[in-house]
Amino acid sequence: MAIPMARERPNGIMCGTCQERHRDTKEHAFLRKRVSNAFTMSTILNLEPQIQALVDGVWEQFRSFAKSGTPVDMQTWTGFFAFDVVTKLGLGTELGFVKQSKDHGIHTGPDGLVLQPSIQPFLEVFWPKILKGQAQFFDWLFKVVTERLGQEDAGNPKERKRDMLDVFVSMKEPDGSLVPITGILIEGGNLIGAGADTTSAGMSATIGYLLKHPHDYVRVQREVDEAYLQHHLTKPGDLNYLLAEKIPFLNACVKEATRLNPSILWQLPRETPLEGVTIAGYFVPRGSTVSTSPLSQNRCREVFGNDADEWRPERWLVCEKGSTPDQVKEMDKYNLAFGHGSRTCIGRNLAMVELHKFVGQFARQFDAEFVDKQTPFKPRSQWFFLLEDMMVKLKERALPI
């Protein structure tokens, strides 16, 4: 299936302006540093029990679907899970999508944020549902943040689990003063808007590719089963991230799926410096907008091999089918699934924990197949790259003892 790698749209690369995009590298570094503690791996691992409680809710629903023979829309359900995770860990309260098996309309808020303000009049006429979703989303976010600030002012008497919002409310400006509520709302909005659909896209892509290649899914199941046996794990939720990431083929499949299906396809722009720049032998004058397509970069044959367009997770395994440590290191370096350099996705640690736990525990518990094997899913590229209508039939496994 051919997928466009670039599209024309109003005002060139982006529609309108966005204050959350910062060109100044020093300003960006300061803003990133003051929230970085919320996204360290140690912070995420401390919050992992809360992630597990939410994924346990998904498995409860999936077991019910397996018994009744009800197909599962995988993109929808990974979205439910990812939104509940970022709101629970980020703001201390989940949306309840998993528990209630439905979206409350708030999801259409972040979804609509990718349609920039310059086309607002068209939205008001043709897509009022998106604007309503945005209003619901921001009203809910404002309510959560103001309630937390009220707890802080009162000495935070209510006992609760720590979360990322604790970091956001304690952020400081360069002069040492606490950030105003607008700054907290921006970080909360960034977390939800950027941290849910991206991760759910990675989960559904990994499961989608595995089900398209059943022999690989069986291999993942076999290696996951071996990990449960080796580490004396009994319950599905006993597979934590630190164990899951060490399952070689599971880790390779996560890397390969996110390489082939990066969650964000739009090319994030950069402006050339005053002296211009030479790229691949071509001089680009100053003030030009340049960008790199992650979809194109991640299929570069010079880096990933002549079969770069193909699913082959073994490429990430050293000494299997010819991969060397240096080749794997180079592929890791040039894989743009999470961006690169100082602008690398700050939520990568959270995404990797969710991906490995979800896919590993799913493989442990369920056999699965597409309902429609001819057209198993429909790619949709807007800002995020989602695999929609991925209807999957589940069968609960008779687990090995």
C-alpha cells in the first residue's frame, strides 16, 4: 500500500503558529529540563504498578470479549488504555475509557488539536463535534489542575499517590517564581495530546504486524512463556518492563513495528541558518524550511538493508540472519521513531514501558487473528499514523504450567 510521505497544506509546513514549538535552543533546553524528572525511567518504573492496574482492566475486558466471540477494535482499545495511562500518571485521575469501554468525547479534543487555528472557521461549520470535544477536554483539564493547586495551597492534606502533575505544579520560571496555571495546563495538555495516540499507534502496529506474520507471533508467545517459567511468574501482570525488554524477539518486534510505522508522520520543520546549509550535496539558502520524513528515513536501505521496506524483526538481533553489533547500533542511531537529538520525544520511556508490557502480556494470554484477513486495517495519516478498523478475534490461551 502506497502512503504519501508529504502533503501540501495551508501556510506550507504548518497551519498558523504554535507557542509550544520553541526555536530557541536555550529556551527549549530550559523548558525540557524543568519537566524532565517526570519522564525519567526511574520515575516511570515507580509508577509502573499504576500502569499494571490499568492494563489488568484491559485484560478483564478482553477475556469477556474472547468468551462471547466479540471482535476487538485494537486501535480503539490501545487508545483507551493509553489515554487512561497518561491521565492517571500525569494528572492523578484516569478518564475511565477502559472501565466503561467507551470514549467520553474528550478524545476528540486532542484529535482535533492537529487541525490548526487557521482552519477554525471550517471546523465551526463542518466539524462542530471536534470543537465540542476540545472544549470538553480543556474544561476537564482546567478542573483537574485547579483542584490540585487547591490541594497544594491547603498543604495537600489529601493522601494520594504521586504523579507527574506534582512535577508540573512545582515548575519554576527563570526568575525562580512558580509557573502560572497556563504553564501547567500546557504541560498537561502536551502530555495527553502527545502521549496517548502515539503510544497506542505503536501498540496496535506491533500487534498488527505480528498477526500478519503468525509465525512471529508464535515465536513471541514462546519466548514470553519461557520468561514466565524462568522467573517463576504466575499471573499475567507479573511480567514487568525490566523483564519484558529483555525478551529478545519481543523487543525486536517492538523496534521493527515502530520503525515501519512511526507514530507521527508529519515532518517537523527546521529553518536553515543565516549562512545556509549543504544537505546531501545540495546547497539550501538561509531561511529555508527543511525537514525529514521519519517514514522515509526509517526505510533507508543504506542503514536498514535492501529489505528496509519489509517486516523483518530479526534485523535487530545480533548474529541472527547476519546482523552485527555495529549494524544494530547504527540502526538504533538512525531510527527516527522517537525523533533525534535534543528534540527526542521526552515521553519515550513511558511509551516503551507501555509497549513492552501490553504486547508481552497480550501474547501470554491470547491467541488472536484478524476478522478480515484481506484488509486487516486501514491506515489513517493526519498527524498521527493510526491503523484503524483493526478488528481482531481473541481466544484465551490454555497457559502452560
